[in-house]
Amino acid sequence: MYAQKRYPKIVYWMDNTLYLNVTNRCSNDCYFCFRKFKNGIREFNLKLKNEPTVNEVQKELNKVINKKKWNEVVFCGFGEPLERLDLILEVTRWLKKQHIKTIRVDTNGHGYLLNRGRDVARELKDAGLKKISISLNASDKATYNKVCKPSFEDAYEMVLEFINKSLEAGLETEATAVTISEVDIQKVKNLADGKGVKFSLRQYIPFFW
């Protein structure tokens, strides 16, 4: 029986990268999201029954963190990591004490909407985060709302603002988009280029039953 069928994972890995799955909540409802079709990735079940505490994340990390030289640790699972900003900050500070050089957050870019009144990018940078990957996914608000179905009215504008804030904070900032038919990838790339950030494509994997 695969581990995926036995219990959900907080910590999982692919190649030389460790991933942290700290929530299944998300302020987007993207039609192309992997979690709509699968319970996990590879042999790892990512459908959490409960959100882990800081101590639980650290406990699971301690089981694997010294087993190999990991290239980076990434907050990325079946939800929006910045739903749990305080946990990310605390775990990031702990990871720095374990001499992990590269820590990244993969986010939908709603951090300032989810944590109003806080300078999210600056807090992440000060805690020791090095990189942030922001899902831009569209070159205009109408397309973004159509494919991502955000719970916030001003979500698209704040994704763009989050890119700006991340750059200002000194984070290595990347914008990404999924290869779906509704999105003009070149226009998204041009938007990212105009902001001076790296652009990366994420391949959409269609599901047929």
C-alpha cells in the first residue's frame, strides 16, 4: 500500500528539494488546481486532516533534514502557505538555525489580503526567506478572475503589488503562469519582464477519466 493511502504528509520531497505542506486552505479556487483531481503527489498524500503546529512541522523535518544535502526547502502543498504566515516565519527562523541556505515560498500572491496591516514580504525576508514564487497566471484582471476564482475582489491588483513588495524587500522574486488556453503566456511574460522579475511556466496537466 502506498504511503499516500495511509496518512497525510506535512513534509514531502522530490529530488533534492524538501516541501512543507502546512495548510489545505486557499483563497483561490483555480479550475486547473492539481488538488481538485488528486489526493497528493507521487506517493505522498497531501490532504491534511488537521493543520500542523510549528512543533509538528519541526518534528517531521527532524526526521529527514539530515538525510541528504537538500538544495532548498519550499513552503508548497495543497493550500496557500501564507494563510499561515506566523507559522512560516517561525519555521523559517528555525530552518536558518539548521543551516538551510535557501528557503522559498510558493504563493498565490494574496499575502497582503490574508494578513492585513502587515508588511508580509519584509517579515519573510527578515525571518530568513530567500526566494518567493508568485502565481501571476494572467495578464489582466478579467482573465485572472475567470481562471483563478479568487475570494477577494481586488486579488489581481494585490498579486501585482505583492510582486512589487517582494522586490522592494530584497527577495529573489519569480512570477509564474500555468499553460492553459485562456491565458496569453507572452503577455504574462511581458508583464513579469516589465517588473524586472524572472518568469517561469508551470505545465498544466489535464485530467481525463
